[in-house]
Amino acid sequence: METPGSQSSLHRANLERVVRAVRLAGSLTQAEIARATGLSAATVSNIVRELKDGGTVQVTPTSAGGRRARSVSLSGDAGIVIGVDFGHAHLRVAIGNLAHQVLAEESEPLDVDASWSQGFDRAEELVNRLVEATGVDRAKIAGIGLGVPGPIDVESGTLGSTAILPGWGGIKPAEELRGRLGVPVHVDNDANLGALGELVWGSGRGVRDLAYIKIASGVGAGLVINGKIYRGPGGTAGEIGHITLDEGGPVCRCGNRGCLETFTAAPFVLPLLQPSHGPGLTMEGVVRLAREGDPGCRRVIADVGRHIGSGVANLCNLLNPSRVVLGGDLAEAGELVLGPIRESVGRYAIPSAARQLTILPGALGGRAEVLGALALALSEMGDSTLLDGCAADGARSATPAFT
Ligand SMILES: [Zn+2]
């Protein structure tokens, strides 16, 4: 047994801090590791050498600010993580390694009327197919991140009612997938995973406080505070879609009137255009037509942007994030929607909260959630198996032999 505070347990703790920082970021220079962990440059240098000798990390030459540096990432073959994302009409699976490289990714349409057991059958099949195709060792799968388009109760892991996949409410998605695939599964809602995806791989890189706003059939936000997803005790933080904009407005699915969602989500926006543009119009179509110059679609997108901007202004006044990332179909409209969002934020947020804010479209498009699921699996896996070799060496060198 190691004594807390002994040299060997301190050494082990430092190893864990470095491995954790690299695991979450993908790759870091030694200077960045020192900043992220609070360890001295000399300690980081020694630890990186030890981890490299033990095969836990790989070190490659890079440049940082024009200067030569060494980029540290976990060894690609140290472990495998899997992301599974159930969307409103799709199922997407990605396989990645601990160096944050995506080895395979595939999506297929998912019938919205499919029962939850059919949905999980398809997910199980697709995961097995991609594992086989990439030839990864099943024993190296460290965990699965799973995204679902509805609220997850933090205590019980139960999926709340979801308008997007009716009939799925009340199931325990992580337990279901764990039972089928036999590896640890961590579950979260799509907005939180979109936030994680953009934070680790996309428009939120390098930022510690971020709000990801997803506008699709509903409106949700994933909040990152000081580098971590903020879920709240019940898991419902970020319900930005139900901020009241107009007490006399349309009735929302939550039972209130004039929620932000009733001015911005597809079921409310599309009917405004269908009389003039035909019944088959989709949100994707509205964005495409607006980009081609259609005045009606441009007007509707600008209105949606201004409404989202009021919600973002409220969010800024409460949380003061440094970046807001817009996801979902609407993000493809670029400045047509971002301009009006910025205009509303400028009008309604207090200047000190808006000053340091940048509003960007997501960089990952429809992949944000599945990459966020990979990031979730990476953040939830422990480091114990990764450090087995090194810790034994560290303990040997730091403690006297008792035999
Ligand atoms: Zn509502």
C-alpha cells in the first residue's frame, strides 16, 4: 500500500495529472502541460520522458508561436473509445483512439418511429461492424460515449420524455448499450455533447467558458464552465429554449407561451414559409434558399437570429461565456443568422458581459455530437490501466524494498 503524501504517491498523482491533461486535450506542448497541471517545467519534462519510455505517450516535434516545441499525445494504440449519437433522424457512430484520431465514422438514417429496442439493435450492429472494419482490439475499448436527443436524469440515468424520439422516454440508455456491448457507457444529451465536441475538436478549442446553442426541432444549449460541462443537479441546465420572449405568444410544448423555441425551432418556423414555398420545405432547404438570395427565407432567418440573440444576451448576463457556438442546420446560414444574433446581443446584453464574447458557427456540423461522445468517453475513462507500467516503475524507484 502507498502512504498518502509519500514520495511514490505524489509521483503517481503527478503522472495522473499529466496523462489526464493530455487525454482531455488531445495533444499539448510541454509548456501547455505545465500551465494545465501547475507542475514545473522540469517536473513535466521528467514525467513526459518516463511516460514516453513506458509507451503511454508519444512525442512529436511541432512549433508553438514560431518556436520549436514538442507535442505530447497519448499513444494511438494505448486504447480505443467509441461515440454513438442518436439524432432526430440518424444514428452516427465513430471510433477513435486516445490520441484523438478518428479511425472510422459512419452514419445511417434512423426511422423516427423506430422503437428504442430497434434503435439499439442498429447501434449494436453498427459498432460491431466498425470495430471489425478497423481491426481494433476489443480488449482495448476503454468506453463508449452515448448521445440522446432528450434530457437525462443525472441520478437515475433515465431518459426523460423526448418529442424527437417518441416512445423512448423512461429507458436507461447507458445500461441498455452496456448490456449489449459489455463495456462502460457514459450518456449525455445532444446539446451537451455538441458543446464538448466543439470544445475539444472545433470552434471552442482553447476556450474554458462556452455555450453551444443547437437549433433544430427544439432549442437547447450545452454549457461549459471552467472547462467542464455544467449539468445542474437534475441534468436540465441549458434549457435556453424555454426562456419567455412573449407572454402572449404561441403555446410551447412545455405548456408555457412565447418561449424562445416557439420563435426559432423548425416546427414553428417552417409553417411561416410553407404557404409561399410549398409544404415540403425543410430547415436545410430554408438555409439553402436564403444563401441563394430568397428574400422570404432571408427574412425568416434574420428574425430567428434576432430571437436567438435575445436568449444569448440573457445567457451572457448570467454566465459571461467567452464564446458562443451555434450548431444545428441553421449554423450553415453563416452571417445571415450570426449578424442578427450579434445585433440582439449588442442591444440586450450588458456591455461588460458582451465585450469579450465571440459568436461563431460550429466547425463540426452534424458531427459535433458524435465527436462530443468520443470526448465524453475520453474524459470519463480513468488513467489506471494507462499508468500500470509507469506507476510500478515510479513506485520502485521512490520507495525502499520491503523484502
Ligand atoms: Zn417552452
